[in-house]
Amino acid sequence: MSEPPGSAFASRFGRAPAGSACAPGRVNLIGEHTDYNGGWVLPAAIELSSFVDVRFRSDRRVCGYSTSRGEAEAGLAEPAHGNWLDYPRGVARVLARAGRLPERGFELLVRGELPEGAGLSSSASLLAASALALRSAAGLSLRSEELPDLARACQRAEAAFVGTPCGVMDPFVSLHAARAHGLLLRCSDLSFRQVPLPEALQLVIVDSGVEHALRTGGYAERARECAQALVEAQRVLGIELGNLSALGEEQLAGLEPALDPLLFRRVRHVVTENARVAAVALALGRTDFEALGSLLYASHESLRLDYAVTCDETDWLVAHSRELAAVFGARMTGAGWGGCTLHLVRAPDGPGAAEALAEAFRGRFGRRPRTWITRAAAGARLTHAGDGPPLEPAPRSPSARAG
Ligand code: GLA
């Protein structure tokens, strides 16, 4: 946008915003369906964000305008309406209940760069940007120690208010990501470390264009299966585990004959995926791209066979990657049942690989998928405080080239 920060807000609501923030979407390098099992994940932020401007009102109305989804309005205390405003309203309610925001309505303007429904966390980025902008508009501090609590508040808003089951990974990485790094996060205690991503790697994302209605129901079903498997595993082993990620690979052989075969496959995915996350962090440190690629392919196989969350289109995109010399490895990323695939490509061959994948996909499925080429981006930030000048310039997305 070439207009000065906050001017779209001012022309719509008649006054300048009091808090403004942006937060990126994410791509998960590895560690899928491990977050709600207390395990490891290794996502990175992408160069596409949601931008939010906010100003509190004196009453309890929430009035929003989204450049992609239009106007929406609701009372702060009303139940979810099933529209996009539920996200900012939900996180405002969670934070207000925890005494971390005033219990007041607000005006809010959203500009989103992320595709919706593609599994790149447009909702987590909207939640994270709203949380930061609201805290800033309330004149409350934004110390980095508070970010884990904000991530939890975003997760709670999405799960309990909006009604979409989810783990903590997406808002956490949106708030904590560092440019040129992946974020190695242990979801049981939110301890994390930034892992440098070598310059020689480009992340190519391909949107299968498949948006299964199954996603929400399927996700909740997997979470239930894991909860049941945990109870069974604890009974068989006679120990308290806390979560499935407390299991090691050496315990799998003992569990296999004792567990229901479907539950065993879910457990095996979680346990082996945690091991792959650790192995990917090591391979990144050694810049061993061959090992990295194999681990991504192995993750996809586990998601296909043991966790059963892939689909024909994502399976095909991953399989086709093996035919492209510049691609080290690929996997589905996000919840699954459609959504996007991630392809790790040798720089500077990202655009060529994206084009080859898109054209081959068109040949196979009769339509050209959207593609993005990105490097790991920085996490959420204030874009300007109050009516004053920007604290930090809002990131644009010059190298997140849409294809
Ligand atoms: C969705 C959820 C995340 C995570 C992934 C699967 O993106 O929002 O919390 O569970 O699926 O890894």
C-alpha cells in the first residue's frame, strides 16, 4: 500500500487507529499433528501477513472492515457469529477475561495477504496481529516474555470461541518467528530455539486447491484418537505419560500388539514425527540437504499411511517432486485433507521448480495451482504506535511471488 499507515482506517472510521500490527502466516517444515500431542514442531513464518489497525470505543460494539471480506459488526459479549470478526473479537474476549485488555468494543481494519483455507494460517496471523494491535491500542506493554501467553490466548480464541480445534503452533510461530530461521518448539512447555535456515534453500509452497469440509471434523477426530491412544498406552505400559510425545521409538514394538491397529498407527506417526523433527534440526545445522529431503518425504509417508490426512493432490505433488533435480524433499504442510505442499528447493531454482510443479499439476488435474516462493520471515510486530510514526516499517512481501 502506498498510502500512509492508518489512513484507510481513518477514512473508514473517521479517526486514526491507536494500535497497528502485522503478523505473518506460516509454513510448517516438519512436526505435523505433534503440537496437540505435546511434541516438537519446526515451522517458519512466510512473507505474507495480516495487517490490523485498531481503536477502542467507549461502548461494547466491535465494528470491523476487512479488505477481502467486507464489513462485520457484533457486540463484544455476543456468541460467535461464524464470520471473520469472530477471530479478533474472540482474542479480545480471551484477553479481557484474563485482565489483559479493557472489556470494551473497538473498531478494526484488516488487510490480509494470505490466501484463506489454504492451510497457511491466515486465521492465526489475524489472531496474532489483532492481539498485538489491541494490546498496543490499550497502551499496554508488549514485552517478549508476554508472547507465549498471547499465543495461548490466540489458540484459546480459535478453539473455544471460533470453534476450530487447533494446537498452539500457528499463533506461536506467527508471534515468535525470526527472519531466516525456523522455530524449533516443544509444545509441552513452549521452550523454543531459532534454527538458522541456510541461504541455499528456498521454500516453494503449492496450494493443492483442495479444501476438504472434513478438515475440522477430521482434525477433531485425530485429536480424540490420540487421547484414546494415550489412555491405552498408559494402561499397557503401566506408567503415566502425560502426552504421546513422552513415548520413544523403542517403546513402539511393545505397544504394537497391545493397541488397536488404527490407534497404533496414530501413535507411530506422532513418535516417529518427533524423531524426524529432531533429525531435521540436526540436518539443517550440518546443511545436509539430502538428509533433510529424505526426512520430509518420510514425514509425508507417515502422514499418508499412519495418520491418513493427505489426499490425491498432495500425494501427487510430493511424488512428482522426486522427479525434479532441484527439489531436496517435499511434504504436505498444515492440517492436511488438502491444503498446501512444501518443497525444499536449491536456491535460486525456486521459481523454476514452482513453474514445473504448477504445469505438471495442470496436466494431471486440469487446473493450475497457486504457488509461492518464500524465505523464512520475521514474526509479528507493531507497525506504528498510536497516531505517531511507524516503530518499524511494515514488511511488504516483495519476494513472496505469487505464481
Ligand atoms: C493445524 C493446526 C495446528 C497443527 C496443524 C497440524 O494447522 O492449527 O495447531 O495441529 O494443523 O500439525
